[in-house]
Amino acid sequence: MGGTFDPVHHGHLVAASEVAGLFGLDEVVFVPTGQPWQKSERGVSPAEDRYLMTVIATASNPRFSVSRVDVDRGGPTYTIDTLTDLRREHPDAELFFITGADALAQIVGWRETDKLFHLAHFVGVTRPGYQLADADLPQGAVSLVEVPALAISSTDCRDRVRRGMPVWYLVPDGVVQYIEKRGLYHGDPVRPGEVL
Ligand code: ATP
Ligand code: MG
């Protein structure tokens, strides 16, 4: 399961756990993205912070692990590179790529889609506010599954921290404490026209 994980939240964890249960997966590998070369509209938190929060969030689950492949490669992450590296590390594994409805919507726009589908079976999970549609997807390459709906996003978690609102119970306890310890999100810029 790839993601920015800025921060990782219970929506990610429930989706991973549900897909692992449905497909009988031995392991779910969370893969935080590398650091973009250029700051986009919003600066993404340092890769090491996002990596460590993901480790904290998954530590208690023996079937969850975290991979550094994208963090160590650096630069913007392309899923083709992630899957190629994971394939190299696990030559005999059957790979599944777990992705939310919003990310799946961009799937057809991804580079080298044929190669992607050859490397892994894609699993699209429902996410409140987004429509899961298989209309444009190649037959058999993607499974669409319904997971318990959690209307949580990292964007909302960051906004909450910035506004002094709680993120307890939206992210694991250790992640709340890590955000506090490192002072993450407190200084995020206010968007134009935003009412605090
Ligand atoms: P941001 O708001 O910064 O984009 P996010 O909450 O979307 O953060 P990402 O790290 O972008 O989190 O997401 C990683 C993957 O998890 C994506 O495939 C995304 O669709 C999926 N995902 C995120 N939140 C949920 C959720 N609440 N339910 C189901 N899937 C989710
Ligand atoms: Mg997202």
C-alpha cells in the first residue's frame, strides 16, 4: 500500500487490514513516498517523519511492515518503480497494490499501465466522497472492494493540528504523540480565504 502518509491515519489501517483479510494476504507492506524534488503547493513533511509515523502506526500488527524503497530512492515516486523494487525484494511473492478510490481514479493516467498490471494485482477500496468506477479499467486487472467507511484524510488531520483541534482517534495514539513531539503541521500555511 503506497501513500504519502502525512500523517498515516485509521482510514489507511482499516483499508489495509480489510484487504488483507479478504485476499488472505500474508503481509501488508506500507510504502511511504519519496520526497518530491520541488515543493509543490504544500511542502510534504520530511520523508523520515512520514516513515517513522508509519512504523509507529503499524508496529503492533505482525502482518504489517514498512518499506523504505521509495524514501531511499528519493524524488517523486512512480508506482512502477515501487513495484519493480518490491518485486526484486520478493521475487516469489504474489503482489497486490492497495489503493483508495481517489488514487484509483488516476490509475489510467499512470505511466506504463500495462507493466503495472503485470507486476501486481490492483485492489481499489471505497473511500467516502469518491466514486469507485471500473468502467475504464482493463478487465480482471483490478478488484474493487468495499471497506468500512472512515471519512478521514491526512489533509483534514493536518488542518486539525494547525487549528488546534484534536486528532485523537483519527490517527493511532503514538502518531498523535509523534506529531506533537516533532511539532508537525503546526506551522502549515493558512489557505487563502480560509475561515479559522
Ligand atoms: P492527503 O489528504 O494528504 O492526500 P490521504 O488521506 O489521501 O492524504 P494518502 O497518503 O494520500 O492519504 O493515501 C494513501 C492511500 O490510502 C491512497 O490510495 C488513498 O486513496 C488511500 N486512503 C486514504 N484515506 C483513505 C480512507 N479514509 N479510506 C480508504 N482509503 C484511503
Ligand atoms: Mg491522498
